[in-house]
Amino acid sequence: MKQGLFYLKYSVVLFILMCVALFAIQTFANEKFDSIVVAVIDTGIDIRHPSLKQSIWINSGETGLDEMGRDKAHNNKDDDGNGFIDDVYGWNFCDNNNKLSDHHGHGTHIAGIINNQVYHNINRTLQSFNRDVKLMVLKYHDPKGCKSGVIHSTVEAIRYATLMGAQIINYSSGGMTKDLAEENAIQEASRKGILMIAAAGNQGRNIDQRGYYPASYNLKNIISVGSLNSKEKLSLYSNFGRSRVDILAVGEQVYSSLPDGKYGIMSGTSQATAVVSGQIAKYLSERSDLSNLTGQVNRFLAMQPKNNKLKDKMKLGVVLKVDNRNIQSIQFKKKRS
Ligand SMILES: [Ca+2]
Ligand SMILES: [Ca+2]
């Protein structure tokens, strides 16, 4: 009888423990972590592109209804007091408004590559965390012309990304001009733990000898990216440098989205940069703790396969391998370079 009572008690305790464990697993699985936000400083993005529209960042301070019942997104008011009126998806620093159309194609292509790394490589397990990756649209350049200069727009865009809490800034551009305001803005982003993934440039030269900015600023949050072809050889156009280029990734003949719902191929260190941003965003989306982003990303970079033939071309001796498709080379004509 006593033994029977013991087993009954034992079973009840076991049952309770199992319920607690199941509840914990369920809670863990359903927990929604904050999104990883990648600020794409570029020529704008086609935010209605079928492959991108689900991934565009939304400023929650500019959505919903205001006290007069108007939609905050279109009420011509700075509802969140960040200094920008109706900045729902980002900001156009080229013309200082909220119109984000991409008249070049470069920004939409870059956004698609980042998005592809995240959503085409999904392999979620119970250990994975439930984070989205969102793209903040920051337009700094337009082939039709801008009211603001390229560097000024870039600096303002970096400050916006820092203010609005992006974790990663993708900057698929650059030039020979060093700029103190730009360096300070990236340093401020670094103090907030924000990473800056920047293109090493497309002049086919050694940037250890003469810099390419922002890739070449000596700041710990910058990851500068050169380009490889599908055979894991340095692209002819890619800049390189044992101390100033951190990593190489496939940047040739990359297939991605283009404005008006189209798709196409472009090549450049711009594309390689987007591959790295996307891969890092994916890695961070699977982490529960986002403190010390630089440390986490260094661990991620150390995990990448080595290629000794390329060790004179970059600092970290690592290569990110991704799928590469199709043929064609379109170089982005950058005003800065
Ligand atoms: Ca605002
Ligand atoms: Ca508003």
C-alpha cells in the first residue's frame, strides 16, 4: 500500500515536471525576438517588389492613427519626433524626403541579395531563435541627381541607422575621399555596437597603399569586402589588401531583384558586400543574445573556410561561399570614385 502511494506521488511529480518542461519548450519556441535590422544605404529600393515587400523595415513610430484619427504614415507629421516626417520605411537623404524609389537598380539588387542569404538558407532547428531580418531603406544617391552631396547623404544615413537601432549597415559603395564627418558617424555607430559592412571597391588595386573609404577607415566595426568569381579567384575588378580588406565573397554574376518587379544580374564588390551582410544577418537572426555584435561576428568569420591562395589579398583569410548564378557584368558607376 505504502509502495503504491509512493509510485502515485512519484507519477504526479513526474507529470507536473513534464508539464513544466513542455510549457517551457512551447514558450521558448513561440518567443518572438526583436528583428535584425540591416540598413541599406544605396540608391533606394523597390519596396513593392514581390520578393522584398515582406522584408522592408517599418518604423512603428510612424504607423497607426494619430490623435485626429489620421494615418501617421501620411499625416505630414513627425509622429515619433526623430526629425523626419512620415519616415515609415526609411529616408531619402538625396532629396530629403520619404520617397525611396530606386531609379538605378543597384539598391534593389543589393536588398535582394541580403534577403536571399537569409531566406534561401533557412535551416531552423529547435536551437534556432525566431528573429526576422528587415531592410531599412536609406537612399543616398540617384542617377537623376540629388539636392545633397553623396558624402553628406551618406553621413546623414549612417546617423539615421544609428538613431533608429539598425544592427548592420550595408554600404555597397565608397570612394577615394576620406571624410572626418563620415569617420565620426561610423565611430558613433561603433559605440552603439553597430556593424558597417563596406565594399572594398572596383578598381582592381591594393587599398593598403591608397585607401578606399569608408572600407579603409581604421575602425573595429567595419568589415571591408572584396569580390570573388565562382571559381574562388579574386575578381579582376576587385580591390584587395592584406590589412585593409577583411573578407572576400562571391560578387560576380549575382542574380537578384531589380525595380518594377524584375530580376537580373550584376557584379561587383557591392554584390559581395551584400552577400556578407546577408550571411551575418542570418547568423545573428539565430542568436538569442545580441550584445557584443562585433565579438559574435568575429566568431562567425573565424568559422568560414580558409583559402591559402588568397591570403595575400585579405586580412582574415576567410571566404564566404554562396551559390552563384548566371552571367553578365554590370558595374555600378559610383559618383564618389
Ligand atoms: Ca519621424
Ligand atoms: Ca507621420
